Amino acid sequence: METLTTILYICACVLLFSLAIAIHEFGHFIVALKLGLRVEAFSIGFGPVLWKKTVNGVEYRLSAIPLGGYVSIPDVDPEGTKALEGGENASAPAKVRIPAWKEVLVAVAGPLMNIVLAVVLAVVLALAPGAKFGELPSTIGSVPEGGPAAAAGLMAGDTVLSVGGRPVSTWVEMQTEVQISGGRPTEFVVSRPGEGEVSLTVTPVRDEVSGALFIMALSVTNSTGAAGWMPSRNPIRQLAWDAGSIFRVLKGLATPGEAKATAGALGGPIMIAEGIYASMRRSAWDGLGFLRFLNVNLAVLNLLPIPVLDGGLILFAMIALIFRRRMPDKVVGVLSMGFMYLLIALMCTLILKDSWRSWRLHTYKPDAGAAEVEDGQ
């Protein structure tokens, strides 16, 4: 029975992840059709085609690798589509130069649909009586002996105000800053009852199994039972939390002293799948909350001005609108293919990294004391 339940949860995770991808590609698809552009194919997944059906000149596909998807709009991005499909189509009609403003609208439509879905989910969650909300404060409940927190002098009852100069107010924010610290000695400013603000230096340690950094301190009891991505019943605060989380990661990647540690903490499709699975096992509402969080992340990441992403297409189109001349197709093609190969390499690296981490986590058998400590931070 447990096996059947696990399979059902896995199917639900695949459906949720596919929904986030499908709604993004649907945005490109519907706007392209409304603008009268040629649309050759709409695919969920990429790689070998498992199923296809042509309706009104558009070939709908279900492809073998369920880690993405695409819409084939030859007049907007033929190079990227050919690569995703696995080769060039010699019989395809020549590219028609369309107005740059149409390219912008098509590119923006994908991330916009992710935001629309995120807003709908945030409102649904706000109206759901069974959904649990609340943020765990950055207050330390207990400090096990022998860990970095105890060595630095952190005490139960301390409320962490900042980590490495970055203000924090919740346990999740504190955890994020600990990971970005990279294991370096890091200043913790805490509010201690009866003493006011106290500054301490803590050196996080890396767990050999999960690869995560810990200071070995436990939080106060989570009385709300809410997951970290369910901060408030207010839909605006939900979406603000999602956006703030991804922007903090991007800022870490762009900050020289934090880039290496931030990159090391990144996860790929497997970590996302595990996140969806764990949230669904907690409750259906937590699963929808994670899907909301995922959609905001997809929208922001796709708007980055990187060739082959939507933001790259917007960048090239805006250059054409501002300077009244386009970048040469050959330059755009080389940049797009180059960054596509880089992104594929990055994805493969993250998949291998996540697989190794997942295998270690599922084969490691901690003792009771270690398990208790790893439940904290």
C-alpha cells in the first residue's frame, strides 16, 4: 500500500512540475497565435517525441525528457528550437523578419503566465481554511554541546538579528545566510534577554552527507506547523517571499565573496522534484504553495538577459527597438547555441550533484543524537 501511495505522490509531482512548464509555454504559444505568427509545434518535455498530434497546423508533442518544454516559433527563435528538437529541419520555410515588439510580447508572455498562475495559487491558498501559514522566528530554542554555535557562545533564547551583516528575521532567512557563508567565520548579531545586542563569530560546519552547512543550533518549536515557503495568508506577502528568495540567491551569485558558496548550494531538477514530493507528503496545500514558489522562480530566471532564455530574446529585441538595427543573425545564433550548451552542461552537473546527494541521504543511517542535531541548523 505504501508503494502505491508513493507512486501516486510521484505522479502528482510530475503533474505539478509539468503544469509549471506547460503554463509557461502556453503563454508563448497563445500570444504567438494571436499575433499571427507561425507556430509549428508545442511540446511538453524535449528530446525524442513519444506522442504527437497535428491540429490546425500546430503539432502538439509529448517528449521523452520531462525537464522542460518548448514552442517552435520559427520566426522568433529557430536556432533554439532546432537544438531542442534534436536537429535542423531542411524543409522548414525561411525565417520571416517580424517586428521586434512582437518578439518582446511573445517572450514576456511565458514568464507572465507563470506569474498569473502563482497569483492564482496564492489567492487559492489564502482562501483555503486547511492551509497552514506562519514564519518561524530566528530565535534559538536550544544549543547542543560541542557544535559551532555552542563554541561561539550562542545561547537558548538568543534571537539572531543578522548573519554576516545581512539582517534576518526568520529561521529560513538565517539558514539561507548560513549556506551563503560558505563555511567561513561569520559574524552573528543576536538580541539576548537582559544584555541587548551581542556580536559573536560562528564558523558553520559542512555535513558530509547532505553537503549543507550547520551551526548546530535548534529553533524554537514551530507552533504553526507551516512550511518555510508559507509565510502568510496574505497573497502579496506570499509572492513577495517567493521573489525575495530568488533575488537573494541571484544577489549571492553576483557577489564575489558569496558567489562560490551560493553556487555550491544550488539544486537542479532532482532537488526541485524532491521539494515538490516532500511538500505533497506534508499536505496538498503545501504542495500548491511550493508550486507557487516554483512559478515565481521560473518567471524571474527566464527574464534574466541571457541568450536562449526569454530575457535574452527580449534583450535582442530591445536593442533593435532602441538602435533601429538588429544584431546579425549569425551573432545571435552563436550566442544562443553557446549559452544553450552551457545551460545543458549546468543542468547535467546539477543532476549529477543532486543524484549523489540524494543517494547519500537515502543510504546514510544516522544515530539518534546526530538525527536530532540535523533537524536544526
